[in-house]
Amino acid sequence: MKDYYYFLGIPQNASAEDIKKAYRKLSLKYHPDKNENDEFFSDRFREIQEAYETLTDTDRRRLYDQNLSNQQRNVKSILPPKIKSFSASKIRAKVGEEITVYWNTYDADLVKIVPFGLEKPNGERTIRIKEFDSQGKFQILLHATNTVLHKTIVQGITITELAESESEKESLHNPSESFQKSPKKENQSKRLVSVIIFLTLIAMIIWLMFN
């Protein structure tokens, strides 16, 4: 069951005015018109709308609160949250490159990954990096929360910008093979030069003998 209060970043006792303010702020941030063809923003915008429509309807909110309370009592663990694993397919990438993130948590009933949003306790997600910060870094954060204990643990992954391919970097330090002679070709060249010199000497001797 989705936590609409978490989607909007408000407490469960939030007033109708608080709900409207949160909705206006987030809908501007995630509106598809400002983030065209971005699936992540489209999904977040739909979740925000769904939360707003439910929580601003008195009857729907009352029923939702009852179901949410029942789920929280029945599902939540009383053990501290743990992050078993959190990794990415690569930690060096270029702008526009896709990276897949993998995670697995225990005893966390609320899992949030920045920049994805709310997620399942375990899974994987692919993101295309659009930009890095001024230091050439892109941060991905996993928040695993046990709301019964009010305890959250956080783990991060830092993706470093790769401005040029590894092969291009290596070429700055090592000459390309196209500019180097292989040992075999070098030996052939030496033999050819020796033959030319030898034939030149023979020709000179013959010329001196007949002149």
C-alpha cells in the first residue's frame, strides 16, 4: 500500500491546507511539461496527483487512513533496518550514459532512493545520468526506514564523471600501435636495407673494375 503522506512530504495529521501547499509545490517540480519524455518525473507526478485526490476527499481519506493503519500494524518489523547490499553497474560514467542500481534491505517498511523516490525493499532500477555536479560527481542515496522504531539508515553511491573513454586516456600516455613498428616489421625493414646496401656495393665494385 502506498504511503500518500510520504509522497507529499507531510505528516498524517496534516491539514487540508498543508496538503494543498505540498501538492502545488511538488506538481510544479515534477510536471511533465517541464520534464518532457522523462519517465521518472511522469511517474512521480502521477503519484502526487493520486495522493492529492485521495487525501483531499474526506471520505476517501478516512478509509485510506484506516487501511494504512492496519497495514502498518500488521506488516512492520520491530527490528532495526539494515541495508544488505547497494551497488551500481558502474561507478565511472559519461553524461547520457545509463547506470543500473541494485539494492536489498531488511526490516525497512519505507525505502527511498534519491533520485528515484519511493521503492520496494529490494530491486533494481536504471537511470540515465543527465548531468554531474561542479566536482564531476553524481550522488545516489538509499534511505531505509523502520517507521515503528523511527530509525533510518542511509548509504550512498558516488558516480564519477568520465569525460573521455579509457582508450582515449591511455592513448595520451602510450603511442598508438599505428605509430609503432612491430618487431617483425622492423626486422624486415633492416634486412631490406642490408640488401640494398649490399647490392649498391656490388654495383660500385663492378663499375670500378670496368672503368
